[in-house]
Amino acid sequence: MKCGMKERLLAVVVLALAAACNQTDDLKDAANAGKYPLVAKNGLRRLAETNATVVGVLNDVQPPYIYASFRDGKLEWSTDPQRRSMIQGQADVYSRPEMTCLGFEYARLSTPGRAERYLVCEALAPLHVTNALPRSQQFTFPVGALFLQYEPPKGAGFPQYYYLSFPK
């Protein structure tokens, strides 16, 4: 059977579209299986490229605390599942030796010079962190683990961590 140039091009386009549609399927499968932390090589990049919507959870019992969506280079962040976005900003890269994150910094007009950060992160090294009171929950993120982090303004509290999952 001979394939012409048009048929080959069509086959390549169909395969590329199928690959793009399935980029986060393995992440969603792991999240739906209740595997925390969710570990995926290059997962952060794949979330941003596919305009993924994710949730931040503490465990399988309580409802999600955070709802975050990548949309055309921006990150939208909300604590209410009914509202599309409580706050949003251009998704920039924030790197530290132990993690790399995509997110944004937000400075309220009422507190100049005291910015807070909303981040979706991937562990680059084993990471052991604790949420402050009242939850006082410990997290261990292996290399490649995906998670959400809220950093309050300096002097106004402690970072909060959440397992990354997908909305059900």
C-alpha cells in the first residue's frame, strides 16, 4: 500500500494530537489511585503546557483546599471550587536548590513590599517540610514529586504545602 505525502502528514498530525491529549493522563491515573505524593518526570512542564487544572489536598478524606489552573501562561488560584479564580498572575519560574516552581508573586496595595507567592512545584531533591499549626502535617516529597505551595508575606506566617491532585 502506497502512502502519499498528504496521508503521511495527516498521520503525523493525528499522532501529535493524540500525544498532546494524553500528556497528563498518566498523572491523572496516579492521582485517582490516591498515590501521594504524585511523582512524574517533567510533570511541572507538562501541567503548564496542557493548561491543566489541579487541586491541592492534604489527604483523601478532606475536600481540596486549593483549586489552580494554568491558562495561556498564567496561573489562576482559588479556594472556592465555584469561582474560576480568586487571584491570578503570570506564571514565572521560581527556582531553589531543592525545588522548581511555576507561579506568581502578589503584592497587596495595603501591604507594599510584602508579597505572597502562589506556586505549583516539582521537587528536585528529597524534601521534608511541615505545615504550620493548626494542621501541623509533615510532608515528604521525593525527587519529581508535584505539590502546591502558598508562601505568605515575610513575617506573616509560614508556607503551606498541599499534595497535588486532579479534580474529580
